[in-house]
Amino acid sequence: MEDVLMAFAAALAVGIPALATAWAQSRIGAAGAGTLAEKPELTGTIIILLAIPETMVILGFVVAAMILVL
């Protein structure tokens, strides 16, 4: 039973940040598309802003790995 709970905790550690990242990137992507239509020189900035939320998923994966290893 303990293994099941640890696996569930690891799944939550990745799943919840993944949903939050998807929501954030959808908002950033929509705003970024509008921005790029008006100012194409901001392409690099938009790419960076889209990459920043991905760190939540990476950190969630690290936490999940730590849960499963311990």
C-alpha cells in the first residue's frame, strides 16, 4: 500500500505542475502571437517567456524522482 501512495504522490508531483504549465503557456502563447503580429522583433522574448513555465514541470519531475527513490 505504501508503494501505491508513493506512486500516486509522484504522479501528482508531475501532473499538477504540468496542468499549471499548460494553462500558463496557453495564456502566454495567445498574448505572444498577438505581440508578434505587431512587433516581430520580440520573438526572442516571447520564446523565453514560453520556456519559463516549463521549469515547473522539470522541478515536479525532480520531486517525483526523489519521492520514488527514497
